[in-house]
Amino acid sequence: MIGRRAGTNRVDMRRDDSLLTRFVDSVFYYFRLAEFEILFVLFVVIAYVIFKDLTSRPEYNRILVEKPGGADIWPF
């Protein structure tokens, strides 16, 4: 009982833990293991959503679309 209260002897407690506790522990273990990859994918998804939002607006889309007057590099 003292080991359980003090947080020691974690290996023996593994069998006594509930299914929910073991599931949450495994999720946190996976997140610590793959933290960089998860954050990188999250960054790419957020950047993609912002880019798609900007290019869907007509006033910003003019920058990316070729001008009808020809292939002028500096149209101003």
C-alpha cells in the first residue's frame, strides 16, 4: 500500500491498473515517443489550411495567376 501511495514499484502496479489507466498511459507514452513527428504534421496541416484560405480569396489569387497581357515579369 505504501508503494502504491508513494509512486514506487510501478512495474508491479501495472497489473492492478484499470484498462482506462493503461490506455491513457500508452497514449501518453506514444505522444512522448513521436512528439516531433506529431508536431511537424500538425504544422504542415495548419500551413496548408492557411495557404488554401489565402489562395481561395480573389484579391490574393491575382498574385498567383498569370496576367492576360503576356509573360511580363514585372507588370507594374
